[in-house]
Amino acid sequence: MRSFTDGGQSRRGFAPLASDYIDARVLAAATAERHTIPTGARYVVFSADATFYAKFGDVAVTAAVPAADITDGTASAVNPEAREIPSGVTHISLIAAAATVVTMSFYGE
């Protein structure tokens, strides 16, 4: 088996360390849930068993499943994978059209 550092090329970026802080949200269909970002978290990696939408913001942020065109920059992201948490953001809102489980693996610096 080849190592993660074959030929002087590091492949560690493809396999981050395991997170020691993972939260899960069990979403009911078409019901947004707001999740508090843990203190010290700088990055989040999402995983889900179905399509979901996420939006970062403050205590009032609410994600939405689009029902029409949104062309003003306020749409929620569909199936985000890994994201750096913007400075000042305290919450992530999640929503799905159907019942969905979303996990969030949080990482510090």
C-alpha cells in the first residue's frame, strides 16, 4: 500500500484528523432547525443521508428550501461539504424537504 506521503507529495489534505466534536440533527420534513456552533470551532464538515440546505448566521438565521428563484444572494446552500465558519457567525440553520439526518463535525484551528 502506498503511503500518504508518496513521492514527496502529501495527501494528508484528503483525510483530515477525526473530529472530537460531532453533533447530529434529525430534521423533520420542511422544518428548519437552528444549531449553535460550539465555542472554538473554526471549520465544519457536513454529512447527511438526503438533500439538505444550510445557512450560517446569528441567533435569528433561518435556512429555507427554495420554492422560486433567489437572485439577491440570500439563498441557503444545498448539501455543503466542508466550510470555514465566518467570523462572528454563531449559528447554522438546517432544513430539508424530507426527513433527513445531518451530522456536523467541528474542528478548531
